[in-house]
Amino acid sequence: MKFKLSHLDKQLRVVGGLLQPITQVKSPKTFKKVQWLYKKLYAKKRPKSDDIFYREEWIKGNAGNKIRLCIYGPKNSTTTKPITGLLWLHGGGYANGLPEQETGTIEEFIHTSETIVIAPDYRLSIEAPFPAALEDAYASLLWMKNNAKTLGINENQLFIGGESAGGGLTCCLSAYAKDKGEVNIAYQIPLYPMLDDRMQTPSMQDNNGPLWNITSNKTAWKLYLGTAFKTDDVSVYAAPARLNTYAGLPPTYSFVGREEPFYDETKNYIEQLQKAGIRAQLDVYQGVFHAFDLVVPKAKISKKAHHNLMKNYKMATKTFYQSQN
């Protein structure tokens, strides 16, 4: 789907026009340069709200590596009961990103419904390809479950979520955790997720939109999958669009832009969940580019998207529980 600037919401048009020519990444080396920029912009970002705490924890990963966890929560909880635990996975095409870039959204979750948020600094594909990110995400999920009591988390209300590649990793983690049987996830929030390495959907083909497009997507998948790229050897835990069964996955909420490259794969994923009898909702926004809500957060349509996200999140914290084995 060829992108036209005239398709954009008026409040997104200027930024979209500036981003479109500079965000078609063709080389893995470019991702390394972009990661340098991420660190400059976000490494020291902390919550703006005085009522939210931030601290870091280091845990051991499956490959003998160490994983940095950013932990957020309310300083003064209004309840003595354990609260929701949310594992939040940052975006960046699996190649870029830091947990701190999600600070604004994390604050929104905590203010909407008291939550302890764990945001792991998982290994990126510029350091290690699949399954490194999944292994780190799963190790973080296990740590959250095993330390729920100490953290003040209700172990029967473990949520996971993320945006873009973080949304894709959320769906991978849901399937992986279900099959492992060690952690039961109560709810997932994969926002405009990166799910399909085959890139054959109408919304992806020839998409040249701002921030993320088929060129960037090809580069990112090739880097993430390595020798498995463009083969049938790709794991369902790397590309969840390849899942054969959706039964047993958690209730889900997502939103996506109609013109963005991930529209079709997001829609297909939600429809497959619904066919499997799982409660799943998708909100679709017209005239937006990928990650519009993070890039232009003050636009009316971005505020609407986050209002609906938080409305669904609050509902989920009152509704969805899943006992641990």
C-alpha cells in the first residue's frame, strides 16, 4: 500500500512529512547509529510525576548475560492489597530502543490503575539475533512472577504488553509462556505489533510510510532472524503470524493505524484470537502513521488513542485474573 501524505490527519502531517524521507532504513549499520541516538535521547529519562518511583534491578539471563530491569510503581499505594504487575516491552524493530523511551506511557498506566511496571532492557538484534530478545523477556516475566510478593504484585494478575516490536515480542511471549506452562498471563496489550516476517499483506507491500515502512521492516527482520530469514524455518516464537493455534492465549487489547504497514497483520492476529473464543479488541485509527501516539502525543487523535487504551486497561485490571500453577 503506497503511502500518501494527504492521507494523514492534519495534526500529524508536518511531522509525517519530515520523517518519511529519513526513516527508510536499508542497512544494519544505520540501526546501530539510531541506537546511539536512542541512548542520547532516553537513557536518563525518568518519571515526571513525583508520585511514581523508579529503580533498577539486574537479573541473570538464560545465556549467562545480565538483564537490566527498570521498575516503576506508585510511591504511596492507596491499597494494602497486591496490585497488577505489567511487563512492558519497548519497540524499535528488535534492533533499537530502551525501556526509558516508554516512560510517558508507563506513567499513564500507573496513574490509570495502580500498577508495578517491569520494563526490561532486552538484548537487541544488533547485539544478538532471535531468540535473545525472547529469552530475556521470558526471564524477566519469570522474575516478576517469582518476586511478586516482594514487589507487591498480585501473582494472579500478570499482564504483558508493548508497542511495535515490543508488541510483537508480547505476542511471542504469550505463546511461549503458554507452551512452557510456568507462568500464566492474565492479559496482553500488543500495540501495532510487528508479527509477520513474510511481509505479503496488502498494508505492508510497497508501504513507504513515515517512521516505519517495508524497507525498514525488511532490514529489521533480516537482522533479527539471521539465516532463517526468507525461509520456512522461522519460529512461531519469532513471528507469531505463523502460529497454528491461538487457543489458550490471554485476553487482548490492541490499536493500530489503518494506513500503517502493520494494519493487516494486527487485524489478522486479533481475528484469529476471536475465532479461538478469546476476548480480543482492536481499535483502528484513520490517518495515522506508525507509532503516531508516541511521536506526536499532543495530537487529538493520539490523545483519543491513549484515552481508549487506558479505558481498556482500567477495565482489564478489574476483570482479568489468571491463577498460577
